[in-house]
Amino acid sequence: MNWNEIYETAKAWTLEAGEILRNATKETVKVEYKTSAADLVTQKDKEIEQFFIDRIATNYPEHFLLGEEGLASDQEYDPNQEIVWIVDPIDGTTNFVHQKRNFAISVGIYEFGNPKIGFVYDPVADELFHAQVGQGAYLNNQLLPRLPQKTLEEANISINQLWLVPNRYVDYTIFTSMIQKARGTRYIGSAALEIAYVASGRLDTYIDFRLSSWDIAGGMVILGEVDGLMKTVDDKDIDVFSPGITYFSNKHVLDEVYQNVNKK
Ligand code: IPD
Ligand code: CA
Ligand code: CA
Ligand code: CA
């Protein structure tokens, strides 16, 4: 398998798809509800997913695609036996619709369940976070350094405000102490960007509970290359195919986060 060639090809496609979305921010886009008024999809989500499906079918017919919008015709495969492109055509659709910024295309390429290549592209900021396993992570042409030593007092924590009010996933009061000790809290609304921001030091920990493979597949490759930690709430490594309750973090901050999250 020529991974360098796949990397360069996937990078070119991601940038090309990003240009479509950047142009779309100047147009009127058709918006539909999926499961509720808080769950949007646009024709651009579908167009970008189809863009990747068509190119993969032509260039790598033996590869599979797992995408949020589920448009790929052949969904019957075992991700642990195949090469799979895990694509979120627009991560942060609500931001795409409301803000026309703070959204990303996320692409993770996995071979037999193992991470190989990751892209998270913010087309409005023209920031491409990218990594090939074992070769470091980059923001555009700049190599991202390993994440620095930090304490919770110096940390910026990203958490969806839904987890700070009564919810069906977790006892929300467990976060109070951690939030009080952290330097700041942020929530961007694009999981892929939040993971990429942890990798680039803009955030230090990102916590979320109902993510899917396509939200995290690209970012996990990037964060892995700067020595980031990706753990479930019970301290297991995150399985990209069934994420659960997830912490993406600077490893120096995570212990302190855990200590404070367990305190009520
Ligand atoms: C969503 C965003 C959001 C996260 C949700 C995701 P989408 O993805 O990443 O930040 O909190 O869980 O579903 O639907 O905009 O691709
Ligand atoms: Ca969605
Ligand atoms: Ca998503
Ligand atoms: Ca999406």
C-alpha cells in the first residue's frame, strides 16, 4: 500500500471539498431537519459526502467509506478487515448554517481498524490539520510540537453545555470542581475542530458524550501524533468505531481533570 500517495490524494481532495464549502458560505443553502430542529443537514453535507464516495470509487475501488449521511451504497463490510475512509462532510453543520464558520471536513483513513491518516480542514480559516501515523502532525506546513506540561489552572477545557445541566448520559454535578479550577471553558460546536485544537494547544481537554466515528476519526490520528491522550470515562482507549464517553486531552492535564471530575 502506498500510503504517501493516498495521503497526498486525500489531502488534495479535502482541500478541493473545502473550497466548495468556502464558496457555499456565500450562497443560500437548503437546510433540512433530520431528527429534530437541533439536528440539521444541508445539501452541502450530502454533496461533499458524495464527492468523496465518487472519488474513492474511481481511484480506490477496494476501499470503503463510512460517512455521517450514509450515502455510500455498500455499507456491508468489516472495518477491522478493510481500509475505510471515515468522513464527516461537514462537522459543525449548525455552525455552517448559523455562523458560516467554525465547521470542518474530517477525514480519517483506517486500515484493519488502525489509524493511518487524518485530516481536519477548516476551509473558512484555511487551516488544514493533518497527520500520517508516525510522521508527526501539521497545521498547514507547520509541524505541531508535542503538547507541553500544564496544570488544570492553566487549562482551557471544552465541554458542551448540555453536559452541565441534567442529562441522560452523566451526573452533571461531577464537572463543577473541574470547571471552577480550569482557566477557562470553551465550546466550539465541531468535535473535529475541538480535537484538532487540543492537538495544537488551543484547547487542553475536550469532553463529549455522544460522538460518532466520523466526528473523531480524523482528529484522533492528529492528536495521537502529538502524544495526546484519548480515553473513555472509564480510562480505556477510545475505540473509533464505538466512542462512548470521551476525553481528548493534553496528557499532562488529564490526571488532574480526572481527580476533579470524580470529586462531587
Ligand atoms: C456534531 C458536532 C458537535 C457535537 C455533536 C456532533 P455534526 O457533528 O461535532 O460539536 O457535539 O455531537 O454530532 O452533526 O455537526 O456533524
Ligand atoms: Ca449531523
Ligand atoms: Ca459531526
Ligand atoms: Ca456532519
